[in-house]
Amino acid sequence: MTVTDVFIQPHPRGDSTIRRMARTAREYGFDTLVAIDQPSAEYHGVSILKGIIVSERTMKAVNAAVRKRGDTIIGVAAGENSFNRSVIQTPGVSLLTGICSTRRNAFDHVTARYAAEKGVAVHLDIGMLITCRGHTRQKVLTRYHELLLLQRKYEFPFALGSGAASILDQRSVREMVQLCGLFGMERDEVRTALATIPKLRQESSFPRVVS
């Protein structure tokens, strides 16, 4: 089963080269990385998939990214509920990310149903559980738990990432399981989420991601 760390940020965005991060990923139990603004490649037996995150919360920006996508896995930063619903229904988008930074109603039961129907994944940045502190960390945990309850009911896909910008930020599969357990995710659910990206790519020649 493929095990993927979604949306790492190698040099020049981060501090470590993609080759070094690939080697660390292999040591940590991963065989695939979705790397922001990196060409598709393979290093140390780890497949590198090119990814981008559309941070402008406009459909004009989303559609422009989709037109230029090639083999790129496209994630979109979540916004208001109506925007998220439009994004999910846009062919070529694979992931919706950053939902924990939006209002609670930005991803409701209707949006969850759309994500399940369209096969769009919700990306969870697990690194935030380490980097955030106090009230902010508790907010992330609460939001991830709420998303987990929606996911169990409507069965839209999850995709998980360490949010790593260097090898020091990367987490092993075992650590990912432990961190996800903080908001109630079971081991089998974590394993399924880590295997999401290949399934998305198989279902359509135009990967869908919502984060």
C-alpha cells in the first residue's frame, strides 16, 4: 500500500532539499511525497509528485491553476462555504486544505456530501498539532475531530501531511498515527488516509484535492 506525506515544502520554500527529504521519508516509512512546486521525480525509491496550493480564494485563480495543471496535484486553501462547494465541484482540483482556519460552517454536512460524491480529499496538516500552542492548538484538535465525525458519516477521503519544510519537521508513520489519535482517528483510518493520493489519481486523470 502506498504511503504518502502530502504537501511538504522542500528548498527553496523550506530548508532541506527534496533529495534529503525523500531519503528521510523512506526511513520514516513513506514511499510517496507530494511536494509543493517540485517536478515529479523519484529519489531513494520515493516517488515525488508535484503539488501546488492555490491560496487566492477566488474561482478565477482556481480555474487558472486547473488549466495549467499538467500532472500537478492541485490543493485549494479553504474559504467560505459557497467557495468551498464551488471548488469541490471543479474538475482538476484534488484537495481542500486549511479548513481549520475557517469558520465552523465553512465545511458542513452538505459540503461533506459533495466532497464524497466528487472524490475530493480534505487535507489535514498534522504538523500543526506540534507547531501550534495553547488555544490555537486546541482549536485545531477540535476542528479535526469535527471533520473526522463528518468523514465517518459521509465517507469523503482524507489526505494527511506533516507540513514539513525541513527534515526536522518530517514525521514517521508511527508518529502520524499517534498524533492523529489525539483527535480520535483510529490506526486503520490513518493508514487509509495515508493511501488516499494514489486512489485519487487512479479515479481520474485529473486529480481532485481540497484542503
